[in-house]
Amino acid sequence: MTAMTRRRVALTGIGLLTAYGVGEEPFWNGLIEGRTAVREVEAFREHGFPTTHYGLLPEVDYDAYLDPQKSAFWSVASKAAVTAGELAARSAGLEASALAGPRTGVLLGTGYGCLYEMEDLYRTWLNKGWKRIKPVTVPKLMPNAPASHLAIHYGARGINATISTACSSGAIALGLAAERIRSGDLDACVTGGVDVIGNDAIVAAWNALRVLSRNNTPEASRPFDGQRDGLVFGEGGAIFLLEDWDTAVARGAPIRAEIAGVAATNDAVNIVGPDVTGETEAIEHALADAGIEPGQLDYVCAHGTSTEANDLNETEVLKQMLGDRARAIPVSSIKGHIGHSMGAAGAIEIAATTLILENQRVPATLHLENPDPQCDLDYVTDGPRDVSMEYAMTNSFGFGGQNSVIVLRTAGG
């Protein structure tokens, strides 16, 4: 299907849960005000973890959005996904059930699924024996449960799949959803990513991996800074409603942005180390899919993890792919604001990019105070900055070498 014949894809709904709280308003305000939501977690300090600061979700009143009798048997990941899904429906100006039927699908990204509940399962089994395990455990912790609960909430009987590609999970899920709508297989798709993973075992494992910052201050995540020493763990979720453009226009939907270009590639080199080739190919394919040249890009929402390898690699990739344009446009990362929310990160950054296009304002890259001479692009250290934008690109480069690049266009473009 060519760009001339394929259907356009409208992003009409956004639902957010981040370290700032529930919804778009606290998220956007936090970005623009340049506040970090990273904080010390006392329990992890008491565990003796060398990293004590994280961008974890604050306490969420899920009962305000869900039927507590039903959600009592759900994982926290399912609760977060459906809460964000309900917010996305409200953002799109409809009841979640309004799009029920076989022409609506669900494609959800997650890095870790329902690991809180898996940890509880093993704790119960080892300490109390198998007879104390509850019968609802399997449907509660299966990795596809959040996507299935989303489908039930929307009455979506089209494809329902869970995508797990590490840090790029939510972005790849959205790219696949856009392609399903373009091709005519679906008229709408609920998509995005969620990871609620501040549980003891996973945090311990990431400390053992030695990629977490040991700065142990709220300023620990400092993308592209010369003194960065690792990423800051986070959690959250972003759920979107994507619709066929013409259908959305016909119902008077509040179109937030157009999904103009999507791409997914694999480095096929190293399970944890980034590689220039796979990432440049992802950007090349996404720009071609959007039908634009590098010179038409107005902003890049960087993966920007605050690790030595990623930030150097991403800077080099942008230079190679965008040429002179790489230094002429703003590039920023939001991970200094909320941490790295793993499988939800790409989706949350798509939400950020949509809001940036809507408001024509770019938030600063937080905590970039000592520039790395090899990271020499315009990382918006003077933000927030007003910028005239039509096209914006967001990068997600995950462990396993699994890359996603999404190009968004303003709704009025």
C-alpha cells in the first residue's frame, strides 16, 4: 500500500499515568515547569540498594476510574492500563464502549507485564506452600491480562496482542496499530504501553546490572550531561486511541496529532548495547514512511536515557541521519523529569511529543549542566522554548536492539 492510497491515522485520545500523577495536566505542567518527579524510595534505601531514587507512580485511586468489584482481582498493571484507557476515551470525547466491535483492536506494549503479582506468587509458594495460592492467580498475572482487560473495557473484538520489546514496547505497539488502521484491517485501535515495576525483585535485578545512576539525588537522571552515570528507573503508562482519519473527522473527534510515519528495526548486534546501524535505519524508514526529508523535521524527542553508551550513540545517529539539520533543531529528553519507565517509556514520550506539537513548546532536558563535548546538539537547556513545529520525531531504542521511531504531524498540518 502506497502513501497515496493508504488511510491516514488520527491520534484522538490520550490517557496518562506517570510519576507526576494521573492525567495530562500534571504531566504537561511538570514538563514545562522543569520539575523532576524522581524521589527517594525509603523501602529501597532500607533494602541496602546502591540506587535509592526512582520515578515511581504516586498512590493512585484506581477505584475512582474502575469498578472495584471487578478490579479487585486484577494486577496493578491491568488497573493502570484500563485507568489510562478510560482517560484516553474521555480525551477522545466518547464512552469507551462507543467503538465496541470487531473493527477496534488492542495492541499494548509492556516490558515486564504483571511482575508485582509474579513476585507475590513466589513469595507465597516458598513461604506458605502451594495450597495458599489463590485460584485467581493465573488470570491475574498472565502477561496478556492488561491488554485483555483493555479489550473488555472497550468491547474491542479486533486483534488483541501484547508486545514486549523492552524500552520500545509501547512505541512499537503504536506503530503496529497505525499500520493496521492504514491497511483497513481496523477502524480504531487502543494502544500504548504500561509498566508498573517498582517491586523489590526487579529493582534488585536492575541494581545488579549496574546501569542505574548511583548519584542518589532527584537530579540523578541527566541525559547528555558529561557527568551522567546511569539511568533512573521509573514506571507508568500511556494509552492512546488511534482512529481512521476520515472516520474521526466525520464524528467530530478532537484530533490531537497525525501518526505520519512509523518504523521498527533490530540492531542484531548486542543484547544490551546500542548500535548505530539499526537505529539509523529506523529513522531512515520512519522519515520515508512519513514522506518527508530530514529538513522538514522540527523537533526530536530523544530516547536520552542518561547512560554513557546510549546518549553518545543517539547523538551520533542523529548526526548521521539528519546531517546539518541535526544541530539546527531542538532535541530533548524527558527522562530527567520522570525517569525511564521501561516498556511504557516510548508511549509516554509519544504523549509528550503530541503535547509539544499541540502547544508549540519544547520542555528542557533537565539536569544538563556539564555538557559532554561529544553530545553537541541543541538539547534545549534553556527551556521551555517556543518553537514553530509541524513534524516531530520520537526515538525508542530498547534492549535486544529493538528500535522504534515514530513521526508525528500536527493535527492541522
